[in-house]
Amino acid sequence: MVSEKDLSVLMNNIVASSNYIPTTADLKWTRDTISGTTVWASPAAGYILFFDHGKKVFHLALNGSPTEDQLLKFAKTRANLIMLGYREGRKDVIADTVTVEDIAEKIGLEGNIIYESEKIDRLLDDWKNSQD
């Protein structure tokens, strides 16, 4: 099993090496998709993103054993968000998870409700503290 630190380094390397350049259509699709939501799950890529639109920040909760393909998909989404003016906040690798449903259950995400940024931070902090 890869440690969270090793996985974070691998993820950063893959994200940094991605040669993906978003098209206007990619950016429009991303902007339309995240508009009005604070939580976005990508089952194919194995992650959940949390948004604070006021601060233009996104936080990542990634499954504990992502494939290279999933990391590349995240790299594309990340590039789109950065081009839209967002910056990356937290990156949490959620151990012992594979699916977005696993991630949601492990961090205590409930249904399709809108979360305030304080609740998102609290959910991720509570999960992180439970791992210590």
C-alpha cells in the first residue's frame, strides 16, 4: 500500500506533467457544471471536490488508491478550474476508499445538500483527526 505522502507526491507529479490544454468548450462545461454547487463528485475519476465560490477555492477528497487514469482525469479538471480562476486548497487522500460513495461515507457527506465552507472544513478536519 502506498502511503498518503507518497501518493500525494505521485499525484503532484502526474498533475504537473499533464500536457492537457483546456478548450473553450471544456471550460464552459466545467463552469456550467460547478455553478451553484459546493460539492461535485466524479465517479470515473474517484474524487469529490468541494467549492468555496466566494473565495474561488476548491478542495479535493481523493480515493485512497487512485489509478493513473483517475489522476490524469483529476489533472484535467484541475487545469480547467485553474483556468477559470480557482485555486487549489486542501488535498486529502481518503484511506481505505475506492469509490466516491466510499469517500462520502468515510468523511460523513450526507446526500445532495449544499454545504457551507465551514462545514466542508469541519468534515475534512474531523475525518483527518480520526486518522491520528
